[in-house]
Amino acid sequence: MDRFVVRPSGALRGSVRVEGAKNSALKLMAACLLCEGTSRLREIPDIADVAIMSEVLEAIGAEVVRADGQLSITTPMALTPIAPYELVEKMRASFVVLGPLLARVGHAKVSLPGGDDFGSRPIDIHLHALGELGAKFTSEHGYVEGRADRLVGARIALDFPSHTATDNVLMAAVLAKGSTVIENAAREPEVLDLANFLIAMGAQIDGAGTSRIEIQGVDELHPTEHTCIPDRIEAATYLIATAMCGGAIKVERAIATDMDMLLEKLIAMGVEIERLPGAIRIGSEGRLHSIDVATLPYPGFATDYKPPLVAALSIADGVSIASENLFAGRFRYIDELRRMGADIRTEGHHAVIRGVPALSGAQVRAPDIRAGAALVLAGLVADGETIVTGVEHIDRGYFDIVGKLSNLGADITREFVETRGQ
Ligand code: EPU
């Protein structure tokens, strides 16, 4: 029941180092199921979602140890290919064990993820693509169960470049018999990172990071070591915080070329951006211009950048339009921003944001990871005190956001609230 107490903070200064990318780390962990032995992963963030993925892997039979700044994952020969409801319900990304388990064991039983705060989140693209490789699925009692003697390579065209569906098929195809081509594949940097890890394990993959990935299946993979790429969404959060508060910070271990769309939008809003090798510097006077933005699959503007950016646009001069093209229901945090005085109207998948001179501190609840970050950022520029509850959502994706923002000069603390049963 922790909560964050956020107060107006003034300009941010200093530097902040970003962790490894959550949305790569979780898939790298799942990929360790593909071979027997111990793989070592560096820069895996110490966040709640990684802890949940560790539990998923342990339920399947792997051993996960964090020591000396790295995660060692030991996968035995025999696995229990089941991802139980209790864990998948906590984190839908657990579903990415489906591809590796089908490839390695020929059998997987994974709880169906269901909807979440973004609205309905189907898995049809995953199942269709794995079906093309020869897996047969049945679904009952809330679980999807897949079987395949040995997966066989195929040409697969995804209906939509789904990020985790691409991950699942990639991890399945590396051990399939023969060659697989994934058309309309997701192009996220995290997909490329996963492919690079698989290649280091002995997989044969060409074209990862483009919309056409070719895989030549191999009989066996071997354990290896890998360093996870930096988290572009975490980097974005600190850049947007500085754009809002004013000041100048350096975001260390950020890859500017992976964040082009965001950086262009921030420049259009009136901030200064300097691209450095392995870092990004931002300077802002805290006065922002309105812009229009529409989310798209990578290399388009990421849906995960949008909640913090909408918080920033809520105090920009003029009217902005933010369109959500990935998750129809990803607007819940807007009601919370309105409670803080933001003037935002939603129409279908568009949000019309009329900048106001100032936000007003209030008690608000984080509905999901990025929305939670948006409310924290809003609190940094709101009059009075903002209390953000539901911080367990923020903990899922951010390591020590309170410590990192405090180091930059933000006035934010974490409080533990004890609740007593009646
Ligand atoms: N979709 C389908 N059918 C499917 C799969 C996806 O219709 O079988 C639709 C979705 O409903 C959505 C669109 O395709 O409308 C895009 O979804 P995608 O599958 O690409 O998203 P995801 O793989 O489930 C990942 C990240 C999200 C991020 C999105 C978009 C992970 C673990 N999650 O989700 O990250 O928002 O890609 O880039 O990689 C977060 O980090 O907070 C987060 C939500």
C-alpha cells in the first residue's frame, strides 16, 4: 500500500542512468528456456515484472539467481511446461514462454491472459503464427494448451506487427525444422535485442529489426551471456520530466537513434536535445508548445511514451491532439489528470488537450505502469501536494523512480501506508 508524495519541484539538474529495457529483459529471460544450462544476463532491471518472470521460469523448472549485477538462469533438461494463472494474471507478458516451450518441449499450457487496463488484448496473432509452424491449440478452463511433435518452419504473415507475437514466433522458429520467414514483423529495438541473444545462443536469424525476419532452424542452442539494451521508455520518462519542470539533465545509457520520434516531438515542443554517444542531454525552460502526436508500431511514436507526453502537453501553450492507434482503452489515466486540473477531452481514440497554466495537486491512482509515471510527472509541476496511489503498477516497470527523480532535485518521497483490517 505504498504511495508517492510529490510536490512542485522546480528545475531538474544532474544525470540519471537508465536500466535495461523491461520489454527486452522479459523476453531474454523466456529465451533461456530454449536450451539446457546456465545463461547470464546483464543489465536486467530489478523491477517487479522481472520478479514475476523469475517466478514463471521457476514454476517451469528453471533456477533464477541475481548476483554480481547479473541474472543467471539455469534451465534443466526436463521442464514442467505450465505457466499458471496466478502468475500470468499478474503479468500478461508471461505469455512469451509459449513459443520457447513449444519449441523445446513440444507442449505448453499457458493461462489465457484476459483483458487489462488498456481494454481487450487478444492473442489471436500469437496462436495463428505458432499454428503456421505446426502447433495445435485447444483452449479450456482458462488455459491455452499447445502441442507439436516438432515445429516446422513456414512463411508467416502477421496481421499486425505485434511486438510479443513476433517474440513468441521468433523463439519458436529458431528450433523449428527448416526455414521460417516472418513478414510484417515488429521492428522494435527490443526484438532485435532478443534476436541478437538468440544468435549468440547459436540461432540463425537474418533481418531482425526489419519487417521481414528469416530464420533457419537449428537442432540445438547453447547457453550464453548477453547485455540487455537500455530502456527507451524509462529514458523518455526522465526526458519528459525535465521538459516539464525545466532544467538540464543527461540521461546516461540511452540510445538516441532508438528514440527518434520522441526526440523530434520534444524538439517541436521547444526543448533542446543533444544526442551524445550512449546518452542524451536535454535542456528546457519549462515552457512547452502544443503538438499533435499519433502512436504507431516502431519506428512510429511508441504508445508507452504517450501517457507522460500527455501529462506534458496538459501544461503546454495551445491545443494538442494525441491519437492512440494501438490500445483503444489506454485513456484511463486521463480522468486522473483531469482531477489535477488538466483540460482533456477524449473522442474515440483521440484526446484533445488544451494546455492549462498550472495543474493542481490531488490524490490520484496509477492505473498502469506508464500512466503511473505520467501522474508522478504531473505532480512535479502541480500546485500543492500530489499523492499517487497504486504505485505497485509503477514498480512493475521502474527501478527506484523516487530515488532517481530525487537525485535530479525533484521533491518526491515514498510513504508506506499501513491498513488495518476492521
Ligand atoms: N494484438 C492483437 N492480437 C494479438 C496481439 C496483439 O490484436 O494476438 C493487437 C493488440 O490488441 C494491440 C496491438 O496488436 O492493439 C499491439 O499490441 P502488441 O502485441 O504489439 O503489444 P504487446 O506485445 O502485447 C508490447 C509491450 C507493451 C507495449 C506494446 C506496444 C511487452 C511485454 N509489452 O505489448 O509494453 O505497449 O508492445 O509497443 O513487450 C509496457 O511496457 O508498459 C507495455 C504495455
